[in-house]
Amino acid sequence: MLTSKEQKRAADEISNSSNTIGKGTYLEGNIETYGNIRIEGKVTGNIKSKSKVALGHQSHVQGNIIAQNADIEGEVKGKIEIAELLVLKATAIINGDIITGKMVVEPGAVFNGSCKMGAAIKDIKIGAENNNGVTRSITQPEIKTV
């Protein structure tokens, strides 16, 4: 049996994992992760993270982004929903609506769309949709010691 302290540590390890889509990489499909993700390449699809999404200055995302926090230097065509802090760097180009708790916009960033700040974002659910259009939740795996 795991203690609640061990379960918290295991959940923290999952949330602290990092993923990278490198420069020159093209990915078509949705991304869902409990950990951080950095994108330097091109993604066509939705991105969902319970942690942080970071887009490099040459990145292109065509799809929606849902995350706890985000730093954007590249281009996004789609809706952005950030629970806490969204940072638009000087090279960012956003074509789509933004919903966020707080936002920092550096001079030079381009934003075309509507913005709603201070709104409470619903809990970010990591899940998959089956053929009937029903969403099933994927919970963080329980780590057991042997």
C-alpha cells in the first residue's frame, strides 16, 4: 500500500515530466500530457497539458491549446485556454480567442481575436474520445511498490 505522501510524490513525478517536439518536426494529431511540453516544430492538432506549454519562436500550432501555464514565442491558429498565466513573447502571433487567468504581452506580439481574463477555467481533463463521441477520463496511473 502506498501512503498519501508516496502517492503525492508519484503524481508530482508524472507532472514534472518534460516532452519536446523538436525543430524541423511535423506532428499531425492531438497531444495530451500531465507534464510540460516544449514545441519547436509544427503541430496540427490540439494540445492539452496539466502543466506548462512552451512554444519556440519558429513553432507553428494549428489547433487549440489548453494548459495550466503557457509561454508562446511562435504562431498559433486556434483557441487558447490557460488556467493561470499566459505569456506572449515579442515574436508571438496569435490568431484566435484567448481565455486566461492572467496574461503578459510583450511589445511586438500580435494578437487577433477576443480575450477573456480572470475567468475560472474548468479543471483540465486528460482523456480520450471513443467512436461514439463519449469522452472517458484517463486518471494518473497509480504507482505501486513491490
